[in-house]
Amino acid sequence: MKRFLLLIVLTCGLQFLSAQISYGITGGLNIATGILPDLKLNTNINSILNGNEVVAGQPQLADFVMLYKAGIFMRLDKRIVSLKFGVNYDKTNIKKEVDASIFRVNVLNIDLSYLDFDFTANLNLTQHFYISAGYVPSLLLHHEGNLNIQNFDQRLLAGFGFKFDNGASLDFDTLVGLSEVIKNSYIHNIMIPVTLSIPLN
């Protein structure tokens, strides 16, 4: 079994040795939000006596904020599958406003800057359209405020894209954070980037 798996890996590796290699720059819009906890107090005595929780958590989304991302990429292209490796700087924000009588109160506002390392596989459905899946580990470069932000984030990526005849591509992705932004906070990053990749070779 191990020999069979090794043979598959070697075959795939040899296939991509003959792949067309392109590299270039990326840039785009990064729509940021986040998964937040929503703690609700159960004030129904009968419900509590029947064994239900006193405090229950129901996840909610942070507000959507439009920011940006930019970086570089290398892509290995084959007819059916392509692999893409990217390094991107992105700005993100986790913000939540709530209504308080006649005005809105900003209860959460975290500005974050990350260096992302994108590992993405694309499955070509047609000559121009493809679907994507990937893994994105990220290092925190900067944040504002005195909150104890985690230095490392990791995200799963899923999306689709369009490849132009000149080799440029436009990606529409969703990234969901696997790591908590603040330890024991339940807060996770969610990003919806729209990225243009322009080859330089």
C-alpha cells in the first residue's frame, strides 16, 4: 500500500515537472467579517429546572468591511489541474455595531494585517472556468489596540475563478479561519477576497 501511494505521488510530481510555470503579481478587494459568539441568558426558570442551559451561545457574523490585499504568485498549469502558491499581504477587520436607542454603538473593532501563504489547487471545468480549494496559513504582522491577538491564523479556502486567454485570472474565494483570533474568544476570521492575478512571464 505504501509503495502504491508513493508511486501516485511520484507520478503526480513527474506530471507537474512538465507543467507550464507562470509567476506574477496579485491584488484585489478583501471583504472581511468574522464569526462571533452571541451569549444569551436563559431567564425561564422552568426551562432551567428542566435541565436547559443558563447561558447559551449562538454564533453570529461581524459586520462586513471592504479592505484590500496584494502579493505575488507562482502557478503550475496542467490541462485539468493547476497548483498555485502565493504570498499576500492583506488588511482585515472584525467589527460589530449594535443599535442602542437612537444611535449605533461600536462594541468591537479589530484592525489586523496578515502575511498569507496560499496553497491552492484548481480544477479546470472548461478552458476558462475552474473551482478552487486550498489551505492558507497566516502570520500576524500588525494590529491596533491592547487586545492579545494570536500571532498565527490558518484558514480553509474554497471558490471559483476565470482564466483569461493572456494567462491572467480573476478569483472569487471564501476563507474561513480555523484558529481563534483571540484565545478562548470564539472569534474567527472570515474573508471573501476578489483577486486579480497578472502573470509577468
